[in-house]
Amino acid sequence: MDSGATDHSTPFLADFLTYKKLPKPINVGTAGAEVIQFLGIGTVAFRAKVGNVQKQIYLRHVYYSPSGDRHICSLQWLTSKLKMKLYADAKIT
């Protein structure tokens, strides 16, 4: 989760269930003043515990950024666009 990110992204092409190459790369600035490129967009899935049940979660509009070094899940997008409420049961650093 990233509270400053406006979009979801992953550097791993294998994460995508669906994928479409963008007509031209999108340059994006990071909090660390780096510029990374989004080369494609698609849907990814991951497992998350909801209550006591493991669920498959699908995220659409996830960007592919091979120059990134981690999965980015936009907390802002989840809470504002999906109106999700997220709770943590452990300290997040």
C-alpha cells in the first residue's frame, strides 16, 4: 500500500491476467524524485484475508512499470474511488 500513489503498478509482467501495451509510454514521477515509465495496463489478482476468509482480489487498471522495484497499490485509489475502509492489525512501516 502506498498512501501517496495515485495508481497501482507492478514491475512484473507475469502478474497480469489481462494486459494491453500502451500506445506510448507514460512518464511518472516518484516520491523519491525518480521518473519511471508505465508501458502497459491490465488486471492483476492477489489473495487477501477478509475477516477470517482468504479471498481472491482483482485490481483493474494496474500499470506495468518494469523500471519499478515493487508492487504499488494505491491506498488513495482504493479509499476514494472504491470507498473501501482498510484496517491494519499490525504495525505497517
